[in-house]
Amino acid sequence: MLAPLADDENDSDGLAHDRVQELLAPQTFDARDGYVRTGQQYCRTYWIADWPVEPREKFLEEIYTMRGVDVDVCLDVRARDKRATELELKDTIGEIDANIDERKDVSDVSAILVEDDLDPYVKMYKLLHHTQAQPWDLSGYVTVRAGTRQALDEAEERIEEGLANEDELTLDIAKHRALESACEKVRGTLESAPAHLTVLSPEQRQAELFESCSPNGRDAFADVSTRERYSLTLSGTIAAAFPPVSAYIDQENGVEQGRNVQNGSEIIKNQFSVAPGHRLTIGSSGSGKSYHVGKQATQWYLAGEDRTLILCDTMGEFGGLVELMNGQHITVDGSQTINPLHIEETPEDVLRVSGNLDPYDMKFTEARNFILDMIGDANGDFTPLVSDALNATYERAGILKNDVSTHKPENSPTMANFRKIVNDMGGNPGDYVDSELEKAQIKENAGPLLRRLSGFKDGGEHDALVGKSEAHIRPGQVSYLDLQQIQGLGAAADKATMLQLMLGQVYQAVKRAPGETLFVVDEAHYLFQSREILAWLQQSARHWRHFNAGLWFLSHRPGDFASADDTDMQEYKRAILGQIPTTEFFYTDKLEEQDAKERFGMNDEQLQFITQHAKRGEQGLGYTDYLVDYADVQGWMHAQVRASPFEDTVYSYKASEHGPFQEYIADKWGEL
């Protein structure tokens, strides 16, 4: 557009070039006082008059990542000779120093201000002389644009606020006002912390300024100026002024997980790119966490064949999602039997690859912890007897520790079998142990243990946990374990115990899964409150990778994942967090500074963002802020969850509120 016309010797090339110019050039280019009109846009360009000597890292980041404003930034740099620049600075420092002395001799108080002017030159001289810093001449321009979309947004806002009416607000007036609003925002950002720049926008030079900000134009503003428009600066300033480098994540077999705020790109991530495919998502109620999880889980399940999605919560949040995907809704309320001792055979290929995997020990530990939690054995008085009885129960059922071929569902014993073994041990302890001391101890404890197990009798309060499992998770499909009504399983069936039971049931189910499995656990902090569960969970989290399975923990209480008064629990939590390659934080006001920095590796700015500034889904802005840390991408990334209007309609569906899904969609969207 700004290139010279072709000469006669190369007229054909010139004609072609003119044609390209004609196609690319805007229909109008009209420079006015204070702005330029180009095509359908109104533009204003600012010149950056000075630069900091030692700026903060990424001090222009807010400009590069500004939402809702169309901004162009152009930095023109010219190399300088280092030795010549040092001599020039030395002379300048000498002149200013002499000026200061003269003012001091006549008691001129302005000498103090001149001393302030001296400081930047001294800093630059020292940096050049003592470091590898290189000198550069730097000039910068920022163009702000406002087009039809921004004008319509501005007009709508003014009309809603009663500041204008439709008759008097033309499109040109709206564009001009939109430009003024955008310029106010940009200028405020440039002149405030952390940039602290001085910016000028000469009204009579908008054409030259606009051209100077063009990526392929000359520095027209400098050419027509009578004074130098380039500032001496150092390489550190130029590096700090560069746009923040942020990874473009577009992985094979990945799904869209959000949008990178720094570069505007979609984050296409494969949850299993770093094994195991675990994830931790934390956020307060109303933060947009549940919406994000619903969208992510749906996209993940639909993006690949033979995938198994299992969801579990205590609040009924996933009912709509399961109906959307024609999934299986298993209500854990006592109406369907769940066998805590159920076991599945581990595939040979998994055993071969894993090396040290012990399927029996994993199931045994899970079942023992469940029984001890249900009987309330806080002091560990019954632990030896429960362990011996459980081993005997599995052996009596034909399940052998070292023979995985016997680990079949049809061989699985039940809690009724376990009670029979305990009863038999109390009457015939010699069949199980040899020493008289052990026999006496078993006789002493068997009766009290049976009383505590009385709820597992037919018709007892834990009757739904006695017998073969009736509720089965379907491999390759979507299943929802709904724990809203766990009181139907008895008073001892608290959230922590039932979540562990569900985790154990799912662990057995993933052995039969044809492909990748994702288990989403809401209120997962309950799993992190018991030493026994944590010990089992640490081992379980490590072994899930052998089955191409991932745990997705959701919670609003970050402290339960990060810290504990007990040293052993602290180490378990640290080990589990170390096995989670993806951690996400939505808005939460419950994140302590020590946990944020020591456990999650955040800095002050990131902590403040999550606890104070992150935009929440309930605010109705069309997006939700969050920070995400991927094990294979360095540092925390600022991302946003967005959805198209139709997606928003789908993911906002709640069966309990909106009724049948098809009717809901027809009402909200119309016939498809």
C-alpha cells in the first residue's frame, strides 16, 4: 500500500503489485485531527516517548493480552555500537553533573530534580560497562482501533444506561465514542504500573503515526520530526517489552480445554499425554468449575472410541450430563446391592508391563480399610482380626493371592461370607492360628467384632452392602454413581467411606475397560482426610496408569490436598500431588498463601488472581477465568472457559430443574 510505483523497465510486475495493493488497501484512508479513518475502522496511534531503564519482566503484557480492545503494537529497534554509547553516556553524565554543581553553587533547589534526571544515565552506563548488556535505539507505537462491532457494543451500552437514544446515535458517532473508550483504557494501561510509560498522540500527525505502526511501513513519524524520536535503551528493556511467550498446545488425540489468554489460542490437550492421566480441579461454588468439568468430560468421551467415563458425586450435579450422553445413572441409596469385596481379573498384558503390580494386595487393602471405617475402629483394635478374616474369606472363595486367574467376579465373596468367617474364627481359632496367645485374642475380639458387623446381616442397616453386586459399571459407556442418598446404606456410610468404596469399585471396573477410562470424583477432599485411605490412594493413583485410566479430583477445599498436621499424611498428599500432571484453579477464596507457594508453586500475583480477580461463571460475562499447570508445559497458564450459545444451552442443562432433555432443548433453542 505504501510501496513506490513500478518503473517502465518492469511494468508488468508493477501492474501486478498495484493489483495486490488495490485488493489489500482499505476503501478509505482519511486522516483527521486526532484519528485516522481506514475502511470501517476509526484508529488512533500513540508514540511511546520514553522507556524504563530496568523495567519489570513482561511489563507490556496487559496490552498484548487486553480483551475487548483491538490494539496493534510496533517496536522499531536499531543497533548501536557499545563502546561509542559508553563514551556518549559518559559525556552526558559529565554535562548533567556540571549542571548540578552550578545549580548547587547558587543554592538552586532545582538541582535536586536534575539529580533525578542523572540516575537513568548512570544506571545505563554501569550496566553497559559491567555486564553483557547491549545498547539499542528504540521507538514504539500503539494503534487503537474501533470498528462496527465495538461501535454497536458501545451504542447498546449507552442506550441501556439512558445516555443516548437510537435516533441520535449514528454509527459514525458510535464508532468515535467506542474509539475514545478504547483509547482511555489503553492509555491508562500504558501509563500505570507496571509499564509506567509516557505516551503522546499528536493530533496533526495521525497519518504518519498510523503508518509508523504498520508492520511493513517506514517510520514516517520519525522522518517528518525535527527532533530525535528514538530513545537509547538496553537489551533488557527490549527483551522485557516482547510479547509474553506462551505455548501453543495442540496435541494429537487432544480435546479443547480452554483458551490461552496470553496468545488467544485454543488449548488442545490430551489428558493422557503425561501418564497417569490424573487431574485436580479446585474452585469455589459458582466459580464455573462444574460447567468446565461437564464440558470437558463430554468432549473427552465423544472424541475417542472405546472410552469409559465414570462420574461420582454427593450433590447430584452430573444428572443432566449423564442424560445428555444416554449414560447409566446408578443411585447409591440402598436399592441396589454393591459388594465391597467384588474383584475383577487383571489382564495379563497389564501385569507384564507393570512389573510390580499386586492386584490382590490393592483389593485387600481397599476392602480392609472399608470394613474398618464402617465398624469405627479408630484405635486399630480389630485390625489384625479383620485382616486375617478377610484373607481367609477370599481364600475360602477360591481367590488366591498369587494366581490372578482366580480373581474372577463369580468367585467374589460377600460381606455375609466375611461374617461367617469371623464367627468361625471365634469358635475355632485353632483352624486359623497356632499359638495359644493368638487363639485367646481371637476369641476375645471375635464377639465384639461380630456385634459391630451386625449391620451386614440380612435386613440389617447395611443390607445393600451384602450380596453380589447388582449395579455394574459398563465399560465403554458413561456411568454416574450418585451418592446423594447414601444415608440409605446406614449411619456409618459417610461420604469419605462411600467415596473410597466407589473408587474401589471403579478400580475393578477399569480392568475390563476396552480403552481409556476417566473417573471424575467431586468433593474429593473427603478422600484426603484419612491416613489409611491416603496410603491406599497413593498406591492406587500410581497403578491406574497401567490401565490407561485417570482420576479427576474436584473440590472447593484446596487445603485438604496440600497440608496436614500428621507427618505421614503430609507425605502421602505430597506423593499423590506429584502424580497429578494437570492442576487447575478456578476462583477460590480458601487458598492459603503457604499452600499456594509451597504445594502448588504459585507466586504472589497468581495467588492474588485466583483469590481476588479471576472472573467467575456466575458473573455472566460469557467466560470463566482459571489457571492451569501442565506437567509438560512450564509454569501456570492463564486460560478461559468459553462456549458457543448452543454449547452453553447444552452444558447448562440440569435434569432436576429443566425436565426431559429434548423438551428443554426445544424450548431454549428450537427444533434441531
